[in-house]
Amino acid sequence: MHAHRALLSALLSIGLAFVPSVARAFCRETTVKPPLTFAGTTCWDQGLDVYWKNGCIGYAIQEGASSQLTVSQAQQTLDTAIAAWTSAACTPSGQPSIAVQFIGTVACHTPGYNQSSGNANIVMFDDDKWPYASSKDAETLALTQITYNLDTGELYDADIEVNTAQNKFSLDGSGPSTDLLAVLTHEMGHFLGIAHSLDMNATMFAQYQGAAMESRASDDVTG
């Protein structure tokens, strides 16, 4: 079992962007993390693609959400972000055969997979402090941590943390604040097992591109 973190930054985070292949620009998260020096001409292909075994996945929101938004506002934004992925048109099978549903709130504010008792995929808002010293201050807007089986690629857990300690987010995409829907749509891509793309038009591009990231590009749909 292994955990991997993917960041969305206001500036491009070196080592977190994947180089596009000829056939596709989107990339899948795999069970082997690429080295920081990786700069190939194709997607990183070491390890197995990660995946959810079940077709219905639940997510929870931390109690109280954030000083910037309520639980209800967080859920509405997340459900819109999820719909951007689950409504994609796939050929020939129609829409993706996976659903992500809100299951309630939890008191826990700790990312990671709980092997010994109940577990939840949690969306957290770090109002008080951004806990990742290696992330350069306010450059990091959000982070998704996934936990998976190293032998099979099966996903066990996905937790999203939003850096509300150092960033002001907007619910309607207006003003100079960061567009929360754009950020959560990107993070939900990681939640589903999609890695960063180098297509600047893609929702999964590693650098924040504003409200444009709310809408899937063709690269995201292909992914």
C-alpha cells in the first residue's frame, strides 16, 4: 500500500507535470511515482494505473467546512466538479461507469487511509495552517492524496486538502480570488486517478488557469 500526493499550484511545481505522448496528453496516476528529474516525451509508464474497484465512491466533507464557505456550499461546488467528470461522453459506452456521492460530514481532519476502522474520502479545508512545509507558501492551492495497493493499483482512499490558510477562494469565479470550482474540478481528476497534463487548455494542467479549468478540454474527456 502506498500514498501519493498531487498538487495544484499557482506556479508550476517541478516534477509534478507529465509530458504528453503522441497519442494523448492526459496521463494516469500509477503505482510508481516518477522521479523529480523525469522529463520524458511520453507519459510516465512505470507501474500500474490506479483505479477504483467499485462503481460508486463516497466522499465526506470535514465538519464546519471553512470560514470561507459552508458545508452546503462546499457540497454544491464539489458535486458540480464531480459532474464535470461523470457526465463526460465516452465512446461507445456512454458516460463513465463511476459515481461519486456525498455521504455526510466527518470530524476527522487527517488525510490518509485508516486500515483498522472506518474510512472516508475526505475533503478538508486548512483554514489555520497549510501543513506542508515543502510546498512553497501560497503557491499550492490544493492537494490530493491517494492511497492504493502497490500490487494491483486498486485505490483505497483519496483525500483532498484546500489551502484556505493562504488563499482566498471565490464561489462564483468573480474578482481576484481563486476560483474554487476550478480548483476542485482539477482535484477531482486526481481523485479519479488522472494525473497532470501538459495541455495548457486541460483542467488537469498543473498550473492554475482560472475559471477556464471548470470546463473539461478534449484532453480531459479523453482521459
